[in-house]
Amino acid sequence: MAAERDPEGRAAARPLLTDLYQATMALGYWRAGRARDHAEFELFFRRCPFGGAFALAAGLRDCVRFLHAFRLRDADVQFLASVLPPDTDPAFFEHLRALDCSGVTVRALPEGSLAFPGVPLLQVSGPLLVVQLLETPLLCLVSYASLVATNAARLRLIAGPDKRLLEMGLRRAQGPDGGLTASTYSYLGGFDSSSNVLAGQLRGVPVAGTLAHSFITSFSGSEVPPDPVLAPAAGEGPGVDLAASVKEWLERVCAHLGLGVQEPHPGERAAFLAYALAFPRAFHGLLDSYSVWRSGLPNFLAVALALGELGYRPMGVRLDSGDLLQLAQEVRTVFRATAAHFQVPWLESVPIAVSNNIDEEELARLAQEGSEVNVIGIGTSVVTCPQQPSLGCVYKLVSVGGQPRMKMTEDPEKQTLPGSKAAFRLLGYDGSLLLDLLQLAEEPPPQAGQELRVWPQGAQEPHTVRPAQLCEPLPSLAESRAFAQLSLSRLSPEHKRLQSPALYQVALSERLRALVDCLRGGGPL
Amino acid sequence: MAAERDPEGRAAARPLLTDLYQATMALGYWRAGRARDHAEFELFFRRCPFGGAFALAAGLRDCVRFLHAFRLRDADVQFLASVLPPDTDPAFFEHLRALDCSGVTVRALPEGSLAFPGVPLLQVSGPLLVVQLLETPLLCLVSYASLVATNAARLRLIAGPDKRLLEMGLRRAQGPDGGLTASTYSYLGGFDSSSNVLAGQLRGVPVAGTLAHSFITSFSGSEVPPDPVLAPAAGEGPGVDLAASVKEWLERVCAHLGLGVQEPHPGERAAFLAYALAFPRAFHGLLDSYSVWRSGLPNFLAVALALGELGYRPMGVRLDSGDLLQLAQEVRTVFRATAAHFQVPWLESVPIAVSNNIDEEELARLAQEGSEVNVIGIGTSVVTCPQQPSLGCVYKLVSVGGQPRMKMTEDPEKQTLPGSKAAFRLLGYDGSLLLDLLQLAEEPPPQAGQELRVWPQGAQEPHTVRPAQLCEPLPSLAESRAFAQLSLSRLSPEHKRLQSPALYQVALSERLRALVDCLRGGGPL
């Protein structure tokens, strides 16, 4: 995998990509003399998406880029001045002009980690004014990335390890950047490749793609054909007129399939021939522009067999309408019969790709035992996450000036856990997940092999566990992807169920639990 | 409204923001000597989103920007060379290097127009290779913009004309650009403002926002207070110690409400005071950080009344949890009673804003007759379009070299209408919508007052209509928004129903219908 390279960065991820209230609060903090108070926020989600029992953390690489580049330009400050009160002290804007993230510390789950409700994906600490301003952009960069990575991981779980999964949802995404994010993080979540060329160029995601119906229907068959002479694959021997060879093969194929030689559409065949001449080593047939059985398949076979004589092997066929599973089985049957008839064994195993609004249910059907489908293209269902289009991450203040802070709303689900915290993932002796432990930052870390008393979220009594633990550095996208697959392998079969109650436990340490009780008891600290 | 200004453009909307198969097809066209064949594509959707009877066209301004800037840079061409066959003719890459959109013509529905299934939002014609390459970026730029504009229009229909609607979904969008697109086009669809500062800076969308819970909870009440002296609003007379005045008002308010003066949270009050000092003309209270009744409301009233004595009027309050409608009614009751008690009539009508995962159903509740809610903040539900996160636009080839092209798949819904077409929106004598007419480009346009025979989509018999018609130039975002509201006013009550069969008719001219029959009859042209 190529390294990631995004020299221009993303113009849209700028400091003003934020909610206005971050700027008004910044002025409020500054006016109150609190701009430099040391504060800490946690970014987390409250429920696993899609009714499942896990999420994958993602988006951190975009956050790191954003934080490194964070600087308000003159035009940004001028725009803020135009929407803040006209009598705002100019010294505030001078303060903004000098801001950067050099005083900000971010601790994070590595990309591709399993993530669970309430356990911070990011812990962001630094001057109150700055870490407040970061809320919206960090939520924006983490939430969708994690959601689409999780969605891709679910689709991979359904597809199993052997099917090739192609993400092709750029046209269904929320604009250019939604598409780039979707392609990057669906690859992280377990897809094999993307149709999105920019994701290949900027992020090193493997790209794939062949041809669309418009290419086929753009040919009528009456066009002046291109130079049809093709050299053999091995490079030795004279070139062959591929057009003439296709014509001969068409007659043999039609006779074999019991079709009239005039039935297959000449425009479709001209398109296949043109594509084969441009891509002799990567010929691909889209079979359903007119009729799979009477046109697409015989035309494909004629071109593939003509290429085959020259030593080239076709890369595959694609079906984009109808009952995809049934069609794939029938196409494979024809491939086998034709391979036997013409004694060309390679034809049996030509990959069959399918696409057409494939969702989780249809994917399960296509991945069932005995399916002849090899490659599955998914667009809308991976990119838009239709079952739950938002992860609903939040970014909550947990301490200021070293003092814990807690939101004590009347809605219990919206209460926060106070204090600067450390999170540990505890593993059992067999490497399985035990639970995630949240404790106060100043508590000593848990030790492998030592018994611990912890309070599972929502429990009324403490539990006892005896764990081992784990930590990873920030990896490349390819490494994150490998790490995501490794992370997923730790899930028990129950956790992998796609509709699942929150099985995995998140627990509080005794002291954190005591702090919560104390703050709930009332009054300020 | 400020003009739009996006000097940097959007780095992500570049020529390589496309599916790889566009590039492979480009090579195929080029190799077949067809790169410069004149072709026309249509971009349209097949079904109205969200089960309704209309969509709003949007995204055109982004398409125009993209087309103007379309140029493959050296690095782009090098990347394509790295993913295409190594023996590709270098002349192909020279061809790519020289490409621009100077030969491309786009006809489009103006932004903010009503759009109906099968009627092109864009008609794109030009050299086959280029207009093929444009497929994915144009779909990406139009589909989500139109979807979110339509979603916003539905939410506006539910809210009625008087509620102020604030879009605040940046953190729930598909990354930076998804957020920018959402803010821009939800404004177009009828929202009043956005929290997204960048949408204000780059697109001229009115921005709004005040403060979050973190601002409140960041104060404990023990902070060293800022300089609390505030001059009167009119600018005349001595300054007043606002902190002292708030303290006095707190006692009076608590006595009036029957609360102990120690009950309201001192940190929350300190936060309100700090905000009031920073924004005396725009003071806003977020009421539910601790307890609306025992803390948020009395603290707000104390600060608001202290400001009021100096001639300042608070801008509003916000509720972010609980039963928002019920709370708003009760808060309004307290405002009225307190206004009467202290003889401050302005307090009665302080705007009440609400937020917290508001969807269509909850919005209808909040907008019901007698509701005391004035401002409604919506994030996830407008930005992610959870009822249908993708519009499913397609981009289909309709002619090459002046010859009509048609996709004749076995799936009837995926069949296309052939030929370069003109679309007309026919209005009745009362200005109401009659139908959209699709005809071949070379047919004479329909004339107002003249009877026409047309074939409604799917009908077996022609109908007769007698219309008048309409056309608009490309307007600014603000004008598009006004135009969208005007467009929506043309919908009949039946069309405005949010769950609706496709009531609006799209009809074919006699000649277009005949061409379809001819091509369906079989064989190439």
C-alpha cells in the first residue's frame, strides 16, 4: 500500500468549520479571564451504532492533521468580528490571531480499535478557549469516520473473509469530502478497494473499476472500429486482428449456446472489443445493458475467448440488475459448460462481480454457502449508513483547572462522568475482551494478574475482575486496517451479532464511582 | 445577504474525485477513436425522496464551480498512469493533460426549482470522454445537495412559516464538506440560519449560536469574577456592577418563585454573568445544565432582569432536554408571571429555543397551535436525512453523435428515455402546476394556450393539456432560497403531503414516445 499523501490538506477542515457558539463562548471565556484555564474534554458515543455491540474508532488521522494546521487567518478573524458584537474588545481578536494547538494534548484510541459506549475516543486537554473551539471540528472528523468504518466492518462480517468488497458510493455521499471520508474509512473497516480515484491518490486506498452501461450504450456497432490488431500476451509472434477473431468466436459461441448469431447486440460487442483493445490484460464485461442471456454473455464469451487465444485472461464480468445470486449461479454454469466445450479451463473461474443497491440482507444472501459471486460492489449502503446515519458522538467537559466537572441534567442518559480519566482495556487470559475500565487519571493503572474491584456502568454493586492489558501506537491507514481486523477477531460470537444489546461491559473504578456519587450529591466542588 | 465568496474553492472537488471506471472508460473511448464524439448525458432521479411528491433541485452552483476549474494536473495524470495498464499509449495521457470543460454545455433546473422523477436536473453535453469523466463528481455534487434541500423544505412545511429554524448538524455530517453542503442547502431549502461558521464565511449563510453546557459547567462559581461593571445600553449614565445587581435580583426572583436563594447553582450563574458581560445585547440562557426550575430559570431571570434595568433585552433561552413542548409552555408561564410581578413587559416575549434530536414527528409537535416555542435547532435530522440518506440520482447517456441512446435492461425501472431532450414545466391558468413535459430537443416548444397531446409516464393512452410555461436564470443562494419558497408555494395541498404517491405527472411528447417504442422494438438505430 502506498503511503498517504495529501499535500494540500483538506481546505474545508479549517478552524471556522465550527459552530458559532464555540466562538461566542470563546469570547465569554476570554472576557471572564479564563481563556487559558486548563481544561479537558472527552469525545465519546453513548450507544453502539446499528444495534450492534461494537464500534470501530476512526478519524484520528484527520484530527491530527487538523490540529497541526490549526491557525485562524486574518480573513477568519475578520469574519468572526463581523458576527460578534461590534464593541468587542480588539484584544480578543488579537488573542484569536495568536492561537494554535501547541498547548493542546490529545490522547486517543488508535484507529481501528474497538470502541465502546462512554469510553473516550479522544481526550483533549489544553487552554479552555482553544479546546472549546475544537469541539465541532473534532466531532465532525471522528463521528462519521467511525460510523462508516463500523458499517464497513459489519458488511465484512456478513460477507465473510473471501468475498472481495468494493466501495463505490462516492456519488451517494455528502459531497466531495463525505465521499473521500467514506472511501478511506470503509477501507479501514475491511473493504478491499474503492472506486474513488481521489481516495487512491490522497490516501493510498486501492482503487478498482471497469466500465458502466454508458460505455456500452455509447456504441451502436456502426462506428469506424479502432486498429484491431493485438499482439499476443507473451509478446512473441505476429499480431492478430481481434475484431475478426471475435467474429469467428461469436459464431462458435452462439452455436454452442443455441442462439442466432444476429441476436447479440452489435453495439455491445463493439464496446467490449474497444475495451478489450484498451485493456487486453484487464478485460471486463458488464453483461446487462441489453439482455444477459441473448447479448451480454455471448458477446463477452466471444471477446474473452478471442483474447484467450492470444494468452490473455479476462478479469471478470459484472451483473447490475435482476436476481444477482441466481444470475451468478447461471452465469457460472454457462462458464463451466463453455470451458468444457472449448477446452479452456481458465473460463470456469472468471470472477463474477455484482452490484445494485446491495444492503446487509442482500449481502448475506450473496455470501451464502455455494454462492458463485466473487466480488461485491456496495455504494449507498456503506456510505450513507442508512440504518443509522449518525453515530451521535458528544464532546464533554470533564475538568477545568484540575477540578472535575459533570453535567447533571434531569435526563440521566445525558449525565457525564467527571474528571480527567484513564481508560484501560482488560483482556482475559485467553486474549478475549473482559471489559473497559474507566478510572481517574491519578489512580495507579491496573496490573495484569491482580484482582480489581470495578463498577460496571449502571450496576448497583461492584464486580471483581483479574485482567491483562494492551496499548498500541498510531499506525498507517493500512496498519489501522489490519489492526481493525485484529480488533474484530477479539469479539466473541455474541458480540459479532449485528443486532445485539450492549454486551460489552464498561466499568468504573471505585474512586471514579465515588466521585460521581459525590458530585451527584449536589453543590459545586 | 452577503455575496458568496469561496476564493480557495473546495480542494476536494477535483477531477480525480471520480470513480476509477470513468478513467478506464476514458481510455476505452480514446483507444476507439471516440474521445471527441459529441455525447449528451442526463442527470435525474427516479423517485421523489422521503415518500413525498416533490424534490428541490440544488447543487448547481457547486457544479458550475467544479466545471470552471476542471483541469487534470500533472500529479493527477501521473496517478492515473499508475493505475492504468503500464503499456498505455502516452498520447492518451497527453490528451488528458489538455482536457478542460470549454467544450461542455450544461443546461439545468435553477437551484430551488421543484424537481420531479425522470426530468433532468442537469443535461450535460460535450466530448464523450469528458462528459463521461464528469459523471461521478456531478452526481456527488447534486445528489446530496438536492436531498438535504428537499429535507429542509419538508421540515419548513412542518414547522410553518413563523418558527425560526436553525441548522446545527455540522458535527453529524459526513466530514467537513458534508457539513458545509448541508448548511448551505438546508438554508436554501428554508432554514433561517446555520451554526456553521464556515458556511457563513464562504457561502453567506446567516449564522447563529450562543452557548453550550460546557460553558456553564466550566464555571464553579469560585472563579475570580471579571470586571463586572457594565454601562447602560443607551450609553448614558454611570456603569453598574452587574454582579451585585444579579445578586439582588436573585433574591427577588427566588422569593417570587418560592425557592431558597442557595438553590440555583452558583457556577451556572457565574457562567450566565460572564456571558452577559461579553454579550450584553445578546444574552442567552441555556437552562438545563443542572435543573431548569431550581437553577437555570432563576439564574437566567436574575441576570436578565439585572441587564433589563440597564436597558438591555435578553435574546432568549434554550432548552436541550426533557419534554421540550411542555417545558416551553411552563417557561412561558413563568416569564408571564414574572413579567407581571416585576412590571417588565418585555420578559413575556423572550424567545424560547429548543433542541435535542428533533425529528419530523417532534417538530410537528413543537409547531402545533399554541406552542410557545420560537426557535428550533435541528442537527442530525436535517443533515443526515435519516428517512432516506441518498437521493439515488443517476447520469445516463441519451445521445452520441446526434443519435439517441437507450439502456434497455430487463429491469423496466432502469430503462432510460433516449435522445437529447427539452423539458417544459406547464402551468395552469391559475398558476398551478400542470405537468412536466419531456420532448425531443428538435421538437417545437409548446405554446401557451395551445392544446397538446402528451403521454404521462407509464400511461397507455395520450392525454390532452392546454398550458402556460416558465423559465428562470441562475440566481444567488439567497435568490435560490426565495425561489425555492416560491416554487413550494405552487404545490397543491396534496403534493405537500409528506407521504405521498408520485402525484405530479411527467409526460412525454408524441415523438419522444414514438422514439421509445421504436428503440424498444429492438436492434440498433
